[in-house]
Amino acid sequence: MEADNMEENSTEVAVTANDSSPALNVLCAICNEFFRANDTIYSTAQCGHVFHKDCLTRWLSRSLTCPQCRSHCHRNRVHRIYLNFAERTELDDVEPPRMPIQWVVMDLEVDSPTEAHLPPEGAIQCGTDEDGHPTYVARAYFRDDRLPCSYVVEKKAAFGSYSCRAYALTDDVELLVVNDCDYKWVPGEHGSYPEDAFKIGYSEIGEVTYTGRGLYQGIMRLGKVHPSHKRMYIPHRGQEVNITTYEVLVVTPREQAER
């Protein structure tokens, strides 16, 4: 059935390419057209295959598998990628402006350079883990969730909680980096969060989750505020523990605050 759908999509969503734009010798597996410079291209998070945005959106409205390898693919776990098609120009040497809010992917491979796992300037440090190591605001993809996590430099891993357990994560870990932003921690309890809370994660059913901080056994800990569960979850010595009073992260770019 999915193979039939794929052929249907191939006809339905054929991309009209602008012949004057540079082409890359890579095909979208759904419409069988080469990617071009003016295309919007999306990638699946789990397997990394790439497709035209419109092709993938229509495919995932019918099936929750990758069109290319058939691995599980949730529609919330796709993201845009940018490919360089044009020849190098003098503009390539110009340093791009820093964005107010960025998610920086961490290289946590075993054989990566020592400096690769150090937090970049602007990372938000708050609290410690159960062993007293400083923790940083992070997120990571795990199964069908994007988990708010705490990143621990000394352990070269991010820690998140899921389904009553804590996990040390080294793949798809991103640190929150802010530039010219103000951030604060706003009190919440029993699943509440401020209207302007910073959206960091989501559950497998698409519910937004937030980064929070709170005291657990006398230590300030980072965790995941899950509104419908009415609590904040904390990864602690291999288990998922929870508290009901906490503070939620709010991030505001200064330019936006001055308007």
C-alpha cells in the first residue's frame, strides 16, 4: 500500500524545477526530481533521508514511515536543511550575524576532540547533577520525543527522563545558546507554565514540554515540565523522579523586549 502511495505522490507532487537554478545530483525519492537551489528541503531526524518539503508533508499525512527506508518517522521529527549549490563567492567569507537563540549540535563521539564537548559561549548553566557537576540547558531526540535535557560536560552526555527511567544521551544532543537575550525562571506548579515559556520539547503525541528547574533532595536540578502530567520530571541515578513545584525557563530576545 505504501509503495502505491509513493507512486501516487510521485505524480501528485512532482516538483516544477527552475532550470536556471543550480541542480545537485541527488534525487528526492518521492517525486524523483533532482534537488535545486530554490527548493525547500527537509530531512528526517531518525534516519537522515532528505526530501522536498511538500513531498514529505504529503507522504507523512498518509504514512508514519520514511519513504526511503521505511523506518518510523513522526511528522514532528523532521527539520529543514540547507544545501550549498552555488559556487563560492566573496560573501562566503563574511561572518553571519549571530542569532538571538540557537541550538548548537554537540559532537559527543568517543574519539571527538576534547574541546568538541565544551559548552559554547552563551550556553545557559543552571544547577548541578546528582554528583555535583554543573548542568546546562539542552535537548535531545529520543524515540519519538524531543526531550528537554541537562547537559553535563564532565560526563560528555545529556541526561533526560522518559517512561520512568533516566537516559544518558550522546546522539542528536543540542545545547541552547542565547545572544543578546534575557532569560528568567518563572514559578510554576502541578503542570502550570507561563504564557511566554520557551518551548523546548514535545512528547510522542505532540504535546509541548518545557525546561524547568527545581529542588530535589536539596539540589537545584534541571528537568522536563510535562503539563498534562502536572509535574516536572528529573533524571536521577538511572530513574525518573518528579516534583510538583518548580520554575520554568522563559527566554526573550532584547530586541523583542524593547518593542
